[in-house]
Amino acid sequence: MDKISIQNVSKAYPGLLTGNKQVQKEDGKSFSEIIKTSIADVDKLQKDSDNAVRNLATGEENDIHKTMIMMEKAGISFQLMMAVRNKIITAYETIMRMQI
């Protein structure tokens, strides 16, 4: 196990100790881009789930198990997105309450 030291932290997060305010992007994506793509993925799962239910109701699809799995995937991904949203809002409110 590595020891935690200022040198290790400064290597892992360059600019943290020097006060450099430039944000480092991981894999070329910013936080807002990651959030946007995640929301788009959840939206796609919701639309796919709606289409699967429609196809099951009209008789185009007979596999109820596949439809239920798609509905659960969409539901769980939406719940996860809402949990992340709530954590972001809580963090924002905490930061806004800080004394300067």
C-alpha cells in the first residue's frame, strides 16, 4: 500500500497545490459532457422500453420476458440518474452554504 504524501497527491492532481484553476479533462470529456451523454443514454433506454411495450401490446412482439427486462433496465437507470442528480444538488447546496 502506498503512503499518502503531498508528492503523491501533487502527481495525481497536477495544479492542485499550485492553484492552477485549469480543469483537467479525463478522456477528453468534461463533466457536463458526461452528464449529457448519461441523460441521453437513459432517454434512449426509456424510448426503447416504450417501443417494446407498444410492440407487445400490438402483437408484433411475443416475448414478455424481453419486454419486462427492458422496462426494468429503463426504470433502474432512471432511478440511478435521479440519485446522482440529488447528490449533485446536495453538494451544490452544501457549497453555497459555506462561509468564505
